[in-house]
Amino acid sequence: MTRTLYRHARVFTADERGFAEALVVDGARIAFVGTEADAVAQAGPTAASVDLEGRLVLPGFVDAHTHLLMTGDALGQVGLTHARTLADIQDLLRRARAEGADDAPLRGRGWLFDAVPGGRPTAAMIDEAVADVPVYLDANDYHSCWVNSSALAELGITRETPDPIGGRIGRDAHGEPDGMLYETAAQQFAWAHRDATTTDAQRDASVERVIAAYLAAGVTGVVDMAFDAHGLAAFERAHARRGGSLPLRVAAHWFVANTGDDDANLAQVARAAELAAASGAVRVVGIKLVLDGTIDACTAAMRDSYANGSNAEPIWPAERLDPVVAAADAAGMQIALHAIGDAASTMALDAIEHAIAANGPRPRRHRIEHLEYAAPGTAERMARLGVTASMQPVHADPAIFANWAAQLGDARAERGFAWREYEEAGALLAFSTDAPTAPLDALANMYVAATRASALDPAVPAVHPQQAVPLDRALAHATRDAATSIGDGSWRGRLAPGYAADFAVVDADPFGDPAALLSARVVRTVVDGRTAFEE
């Protein structure tokens, strides 16, 4: 067993110790954390020694909500998040088309509704820039897809095409498809076509991109929140290429779609239970259900209407939701429920309470994902039920907040992304990025958490700074609590004896000024005691 002393450091432990000066690693586990003098004595004269030159050591980040294949894909697509106008988007598309003349279709991601006139994208707007090949542009929230006329033709979408359950095909005043696919319409048309036309080699390249990117960001573990057969096969191939191991800890929630048929829905749960019982490259820990959409697109299910007078129905009505949640709970699986609007999060907790009543007392820790706007009292109810609040600080970045607030148009915006409410209620709060709906950069995520200021555009002032979380607590939510959210808190997520030697070394210390997070770099990432990334 290799023993290594990591010395001359500032070690943030994410537990009651707070900070230390050095740590000793035995193989895959931490043997000692404390003063440098004591660490040297514990390590002994034969240990390897690494001088970290005064740098900050953090527990490895655990991105508790991400989408791995989609993120790997996104890293190879046209980035549109920084485009502030339609002209900017069109220029980026023209340039990408010119640079990849033989590439078809053209795929982009990350555009914002408030960059488009009236927030109403149309196929004609893309056609003005690129009309000769199909163009597919996933929105920043990945809950809608904007396509051009060529893509509509490729997908076979006409005025006669019906809307799928839980989704909508955008249409103009004459009933013709307008180029927008919302919610399950994006999944069942644009994404299904993408999946059908993507090769295994392309998926393998996406897996390699996303693993490399996460390790470079100091992330040692991830939880995929919409895992499917394509992702499973791709990660099994990556596992085999490396002789039966991965340099990144991967857990996953199997995606369960509402088919409108109870038997078909329960069959998906049964498949997830089979995978959860198996031992493979990826540990399947539960199921994922999407109950609603997003506030930016006015597709999140709200108790009260949006500023434009509209509202959205949940994707899962209670009579379909309750049997699935109860079955997964009975099988001992964790249930992750996407709920952004207050009507959806209330429905999620109702379903969990129904499962508890049906199945009786047992160890369980279910989760609600996002919780961007929840009714007062939701945090306390979650704490009482032992439900994790899985939230993404980067979704509250002020550079993209204005459109979110405008869709609500009232005092509800003041309680958006209310992280402190969950802390104060005693609910477990796990931070993540939801990549690729936001950058996977863990340090930028912590900057938004600790300041409520913008990592995308530092010139934009902070919004609702009273909801910011002190940096030490933010880091704990992104490491210790994120690991705990999938049942791993007893052996990883903090730097303490007996815990996994998963950590990141950062070249700047942001505890004096969180702004240092915007320029700080991860220079080393260690997973299971082995250096998986080094700058």
C-alpha cells in the first residue's frame, strides 16, 4: 500500500475540524488529517511526500445533479449562452456552419429566451442564418429545443402532428409548426432523432470529454439525473477500455417517462430496480421523474399564473405519479423528482407521503430537484420527511435571472432559489450544477452560492444577496452533503481519517475574498488516492 504525505497546504475538511495543514493517504483512504508536524510523524520516513506549496485542498466536489452524455455532447457544440441578441446567435451559427461545411446537422446549446425578440424564437430566425442543413438548438434550461425549417422537415413535424403527453409543438397563428419544441416534444422528436443518429464512437467521445472536464474542475463524483440505455452502454465501454475502472465515481438515476399507461410506467421502474441490483460500471441508485418544466419557458407548474396569464399542467398527474413513486420506494430505490414550480414541488411531496403511508417505515432519502420557487413551508415539510433539497446555485446567476423574474412578475421572485430556507429548516441541501444547463465549473458554482453575484458576467450586480450561503457552508453542500444525498456520506465527501482520498488542490484561497473563485484553477485532482488530473 502506497503511503503519501501531502504537506504545506491549507486543508478544508468540510467537518467540525474546519481546516488542517496536511494529510496522509494510505492507498485509497485518508489515514490522517492535522498539523504538518503530526502528519510527518504519522507518515513515517518511507512515505512519499508532496509539497502543495501552500495551496488550498478541498474535498472532491460531487456534482449531485448532472447529465453526463448531454454534457459531453454540449462540450462539442456551438455555445450560445453569451449571445445577448438574435443577431449574436445568428452570427455564431453562420460562423459554425462556415467552419464545419460538411457537418450536418448543426447543433448548438445554451441560448436564452431574453436574447430573442419577445422571447418567441421561430424557425425563420434560424433560417436567416443557416437554412441548408438541419439546425437543433437546445435552450439553456434543456427543456425546449429551437429548430429551423430543415429540422422540422427532417423530424416530419407538420400541422397535423399531435402534441405528446407533457409537451407542446410551438405553432404560429395559422397552426403551422413555428420551430419550438417544448418539454416532451423536445425529448420525443429532437432528442429521439439525435439518439437514433448518434454513433457509439460519438458517444464514446462525449464520455471522454465529460470525464476529462469534470476531473479538471476538481469533481471526483457525479450523479447522472436522466440515465438511459445509451448512457449505460457508453459508460460500460469506457469502463472496459480502462480495464474495469473509471477515474470518476458515477452514480445514476434511471429516467422514467410518463407514457400515460400505468403498466408501461411500472415496467420502467422494474428495469431500474434490476439495474440497481446489478454491479456494473455505473451504480444505479434510483429513478428520476420530471414533474414540470421551467420558469423561463413558463412550463413549470405554478399555483398561480405567470405574468402573461398562462400556466402549465404537470407532466405527471397524481394518478400516474403515485403508483410509480410507491413502487420505487417499495423496491428500496431513491426517487428524484424534478419540481421547479410550487405546484410541482407540492405534488412531489404528496407522492412521497403517499409512498411512506403505503410502504411503512424504512430507511429512505428521496430528493426534489431544483426547487426554484417553492411555497412557504416546503422546506420544513421536506425536513420532516427527510427529503433532500437538490439545488443548483448557477441557475440563480444574475446574468440570466432577469427573464426568470419577469415570467413570475411579482413578489414570488423575491423567494427564488431560497437556499437558506432549507438550511434553517434542517433539510439536507445538496449543491450541483445540472450541467449542461449551466457550466460544470465547480468553483464558479461556489462563487454564485457564496455571493449571489454573477459568474457569467461579473459586471452584473448581485441579486438577493440575503440568500447567499457562507463559503464554508456552500462547499460543504457541494461535497459532504452532495455525497450524503446518495447515501455515501459515511465514506466520502469530507477529508477525515477513514474517508476516501478524493480531493482537489486549488491555486488560490477564496476564503478571504470569494471573487478569487472566478480566477482560481484546480491544479490537481485525486480520486481514490490516485492523481486523476494534474495541470
